[in-house]
Amino acid sequence: MVNTRETVYRYRWVIMGVLWTAFIVVYAYRLSISPLAPFIKEDLNLTSAQVGSIMSAASFGYMIGMFPAGWAADRIGVRWLLVIGELVGGIFLLVLFTAPSYTSALIIMAIAGFGGGCLMPATTKGVMVWFPVRERATVMGFKQTSVNIGGIITATALPGLALTLGWHFAFLFLGILAILIGAISFILYREPPVPVLSQSNDNAITTVEGVPAVNQSVFKILKSRDMWLVAVAGLTLLIVEFGVIAHLVLYLTEVLFLPVVAAGFILAVTEAGGFLGKPGSGFLSDRVFGSRRNVYMLWGGIACAMCLLIALWGGSLSWALYPILFILGVTAIGWGGIHLTLVAELAGKELAGTATGTVMLITVAGGVIGPWFFGYIVDISGSYQLAWLACAICAAVCVLALLFVREEKSLT
């Protein structure tokens, strides 16, 4: 006899694959500006701040999309949000292929970013309703590794593509990829069964439960001191992450005089650090520390130390710069899974989508600020040293905010 409950329970790994794959393209195009920065900067005659602003535009659209998508994830389910997000992002990446100017690139990237904003609450909600507590932080961290796969793809593939065909063709490639993945998500994703299979924390599948009215949900989240502290922690560490990602290739080519393809490879290695850091932080949280907050603080503290090393010694680090950048990737890029798990668990399953959308609306502002802020400091100072020092300060603020979070306190 077929055990229906066991079959559904095993299907959670298919769901994990769908969520992971769906999230790749969001960050592939959000992180595409950095490896293409030397080409875009020269072709459009831009400053460092303007190059960063194109990446910030995608983050701005992403941020604006978060809240309505979070509300929708709790009320209409994950499947349609996955499809909508991928299609909007993919279509406007195709439009970016024809972008003739800096202003048009800003507008198009912002709209594509709005589509991507659907996917953070959708994929987070998917993990919350399909996976049990004992697996959740590890799975959330693994899901977030798709961010780094997207970054690795862009860092390794796009510079060569831009050299042979031009930087516009990179967005043609990404747009087609996004639409294909959207179709796959629609075919394979299923909402959890409505009948209650188990209410235990030790089992993966839970029922789709009723949720409070949107105004009540948001009010609960906004009045939570802990949610605000976690949002600030995420915002400051995201300033570091996106500031570094947006300008690392420029730093390596302008300060260390590396070829752009080699600089792109080093960016990919840094992203690979984030690939390890996300499930690694989840594993440490689930199996070793038993705490989301403490591992999050550890990652923030290490990121602060790495940024300080680069700020103080920079190019004189020689070969030691590369392991430092890898460790920076593990921590400053590898924190997203633990952040989302902490937000979702503070909110509870009923409010996980709304909480993710609301908190990430604040957090993702760091992705808007970081690329522009880093580039602006470089432009006005004529040096990267102060920009790296600013990143170290932001990481320290992240740790300070988390110090006051009461991890055991839940909204439900």
C-alpha cells in the first residue's frame, strides 16, 4: 500500500529544488552589474556611483515588491508568485538588451527587480510550510545558496560574453534563462496538502492555516522590537554585501590592475564563500549552537574583521587578500538563510510570508544603499580605503543590533 503521507513528505526535496532553482535568476541579474561594470562604465561614460546605482535600482524594485508579495504569499500561495516573479524579471531583462542609456537601464532594472521581489517571500514561505523546525535553518541556508550560484554564473560567464558580443547580450541570456525557470517552477511546485498531515514540529508538512487580516498581521510585525532589530541587522550587513559585490571587480582592476576576466573569477570565488556560508550557518544553528542569533552575530563579527583587514592593508596583503575575500564571502554573503529563518520563526508559520515581506522591505534597502554608497565614497575620496572602513562599521552595527534580539520571543 502506498503511504500517501510519506510520499508527500519525500516530495519536499523536489520543492527544495524548485525553490532553489527559482531563486537563482533573481540574483543572477541583480549581481550581473559587478562583472559587467568595467564595460558599462566605459560604454556609457559613468562614474563609480552611477554604476553602483544601476545595481541599486534593481534592489529598489526588489524592495518595493517585497511587501505586496509577502501579503500574497500568505493568502494566494507560493506557486503563482514564483511564476509572476520569474516572468516579470525575465521579460524586463530582455528589454534591457535594448537599453540605449543610463536612465533607461535604471528604470528597466527597477521593474525587473520588482519581479524578483515576489520570490523572496514566496520561497521563504515555501520552506516554512514544507520543512520541519529541525531542518529549517539548514534548508533555508541551502535555498539561499542559489544567490551565490547566480553570482558565480554571472562572474564567470558574463565578462567573456561581454568581450565577444557586448554587454547587452549578457541580459539577453539572463532574460531567456529566467523565463525558462519560471515555466519549470509552474510545472513542479505544489502547495502543501490542505488536510492536516501533522501538527508536530518533528514533521515536515503542515496544513495551510488561516491568517489574520493584513492590517492586523502588519501591525503585529511592526510593533515587535525584535523584528525591527533583525531588520536593522540585515540592512547594515546587506550594505556590506552589495557594496562589496558591486565594486569588487572595479577594485581589483583599478587598484591591483588585474585583468577583468581574472577579477571576475575572484568575484566568483568570493561568491563561492557565500555558497558555503549559508548552509554552514544553518547547520551550526540547527545542530551546534541551537541559536539563530548567535551564529548570525558570529558571521557579522567575522565580516567586520575582514573588511578592516582590507581597509588597513589593502593591496599590500598580496596573496593573503584572496583567502580574506573568500572568508568575507562566507560571512558577508553567507548570512541570508539565518536571517530569513530568524524572521520567519519570530513570526510563526501563519505570518511567515507577511513578516518576510515587511522585514525585507527594510532590509533590502541595504541593497539599494550599498552599491551607491560604496561608489560615492570612492568618488569623493579617490580611494577605496574609506569605503572598506565604512563596510566594517556597518558590519559592527549589525552585531550590535542582534545583541539585543530576544530570540525565544515569538509573535504567535
